Amino acid sequence: MEHSAGCIVYKMLDGQPLFAMLLDRYGQWTFPKGHLEKGETAFAAARREVQEEIGLTNLELVTRLGEIRYSFAKDGKQIDKRVAWFLVKVEPQSELQRADEQAVKEAAWLEYHVALKRNGYKQMRGLLKLANKIAYSL
């Protein structure tokens, strides 16, 4: 079992949340995530991945959104993966930077309905819907 963690990052602008998304190396729009390093907690890994992939550092943890599990084939082997997801908020003036230009082809702040439409991984739709609901409730 591989363990990863990621964040759905948002900022409030004019009373609505904008979500930070990135275009990954597979051509899919998604959220920053990556593997846990030895001795690292899931949130520490998620926070590090946000910084490494889209350059954001001043993250306010809102809540743990949940976990997604999936399997894929790699080098002829079946890999089971578990990803912990967190919702974090940043200041309205926060700007995205593609820190890892090989892994991140593009990054953008997107309104919820655009983020939901662009999202390339269907297992993330429920978490994005939950993130939007929470962002509006705070």
C-alpha cells in the first residue's frame, strides 16, 4: 500500500471560494498531492507538496476532508494507494507559482463550477463538493 496526502487549497475572493488546481504531467487538472516521506505525518506531507507544486506556504488547516483509495498498474504490478486529503485556506492575495515545472504544467485559481468541470479524476468530485460546502459555511 502506498500512502500519499494532498490539499484542496482555497482562498475567498469577493465572497466566493477560488480553488487552486494544477495541470499534472498526465494532462489532468487536479490538486497538489504526493508521497509521505519517512517519519512524516499526512498533513506535513500534504503541506510540503502544496509548497513544492504550487508555491503556497502560509496554509491554514480547515479540516481533514477524507481519504481516497484506488489501484493502478505500474511496471506490471498492482499498486494500491491511499491518499489523505485536507482542506486548507490561504490569504486572498496568495499567488500560485509552478515550483515543479515538470510535474506541474499549469496552475490556476478556479471558481467552484469551473474546478468541478475541469477536474480530471472523478474520485475527487465528492471531496471538492464537500470543500466548497465547508468554505461557504465558514
